Amino acid sequence: MWSSIIAVVGTLLGGALTGLLQIKSARMAQNAARAEQREEALRRALGELVAALGDHRRALWHREVLRLDRVSEEAVEAARTASRATSSAVSGPLVTVSVLEQSLAEPARQAALAAFNLRDAADHSDPASRREAAIAATDELVTAAARAMS
């Protein structure tokens, strides 16, 4: 009789242990999938942010050159409208990167500020130095992202 009781208890404990191990395994797989999705979303947002920053730098560069060359007000206004659109395109990926990886929030913010800083250049050499600073800030963001994702 004792052997039957031990066999039943052993079977029940084995079933319970198997169930617990399956639950643990499922949670681990779910966590790994979540981490992979987060990493993919971060990679995508970083790509979008770097592209948007590049577009915005080009738009502001063009706008400032037109303004400094004193071309027609219509051309400057068209460039201003284009630069506003590229400015807006920076916001979404900037927020996404900052939320998904807080260690990248400050480098991303600095890269955005450096790109926005191309406005209101004093002379023709000013946009060039500001552009170089904006490119360097974006490069620092990419380097920080590589560290954070490794």
C-alpha cells in the first residue's frame, strides 16, 4: 500500500514540477521575445531619427544659404516650410529612442539640438561650422547607441 501511495505522490509531484518548468520556460521565451521586439523597435527608431536629423540639417542648410544670399522672399519661405516639415519629422523618433533606451535620451537630444542650431546663421561660414557640429553630435548618438545595444 505504501508503495502505491508513494507512486501516486511521486506522479503528482512530477506532474506539478513539469508544469512549473513549462510555465517558467514559457515566461523566459516571452521575455526574450519582448526584449527582441524592443531592440528591433529601438533600431528602427534610431534609423528614423538619424535619417530625420540628416534631412533637417540639409533643409536648414538650404534655408540659411538662401537667406544669407538674400534670394527672393518666396524661395526663403518655401525653404522655411520645408525645414518645418523636417523638424516635425525629428520629434517622433526622438521620443521613441528616449523612451526605449534612457541612456540614449541625452545624446539624442543633443543631436537634435545641434541640428536645430543651424538656424539664424550670422554669415556664410557659420552654417558650415554648425553643420559640422550637428554631424558630430549625430555621430556621438550612433556611437552611444552601439554601446547601449552591444
